[in-house]
Amino acid sequence: MYIDNENFDKWMERLSKKLSEIGQDLKSLINTDNVLDPNDKILDNQDLAFLLKVSFRTLQRYRASGKLPYFTISHKIYYRASDIRAFVQENADCTTYERFKKENQLDKQIEAK
């Protein structure tokens, strides 16, 4: 295959522009230092199931219904502690929430903020 100088120069110019765009994208990703709030912790599926004393299937149901916010990293599910607190406050009765708060020392965490 033969490429003349004019086509080669155009091709190299397009390649250079594309590499510059990719470089800018990488710089913007690298410079994001704070993805999560420094005081906010994350829990995985197993931790949350143990904490709430529910099955993995129950957590899956909550996620599917949109009641429990989550995010995935490499096909593993994680939850923010602040989202879990809000979920428990909205969906638990008063005595269950008070027990949860006492067991997990939420008063101290809220005061620390």
C-alpha cells in the first residue's frame, strides 16, 4: 500500500489531534482528587447486608426498586454511608432507626460533621 506525502500529512495531523484530545481527557480524570466526601465512607454489598441484617436478595430488590442508591466499580456494588442513613431514616420505623443509630454510633458521626 502506497500513501503519498499529502495523505500521510493529513493522517498524521488527525492522529495528533486525537491524541491531544485523549491527553486532555486523561488530565481531567487525573485531576479529580475528591470523588467522595472525605467524611463519607463506603460499604460493599456484604458489609451492608451484615449491617442491616438482610439478605443479598433483599438488597438487590431495594436497588432494583430505586430505594437504595448504589454505584459499581469493576462489577462490584458499593453504597455511600450517607445514602444508607437516608434510606434507613425513610424506610424504618422509629424504634428500628433508634436501634440502628445506637448500634452504629450515628450520633457521633453526625456531630463530627
